[in-house]
Amino acid sequence: MLDVLGLVLDVIAQHHAQLAHVLEEAPLQLVCKVVAEVAAKRHRETTDIWKNLRRLAQTLNATRSGLWGDLS
């Protein structure tokens, strides 16, 4: 598990600008489809995926007109 976390953190660090740009600029329809696809493939609720994506967006300081706001 720690190996996977390390890999994820490395990817985020190496591709910070690209990830932030996608979170800010990708069409919302595309983001919704990706969330649904990831949830289906991982057998998770879409709300879990949205929460994780929101946390990533906040870490990358993405704002997207309030979409990535409060986690509560």
C-alpha cells in the first residue's frame, strides 16, 4: 500500500501543472464521465471518487469557480 501511495505522490509532484490544468479546464461533462467510469471499475460510490478528486484539486489549488470547494 505504501508503494502505491509513493507512486501516486510522485505522479502528482511530477505532473502538478498538468493535473491542475485538467481539473481547471477539462469540460465538466468529461470529468463526470471519468468519475463514473472510475467508480464503476473500482466498485466504489461516485461520491467517494468526487471526494478524492476534490481533495486532489484542493491540494493542487484548483478552484474552477467553486467546484472544488469545501469537503464537508
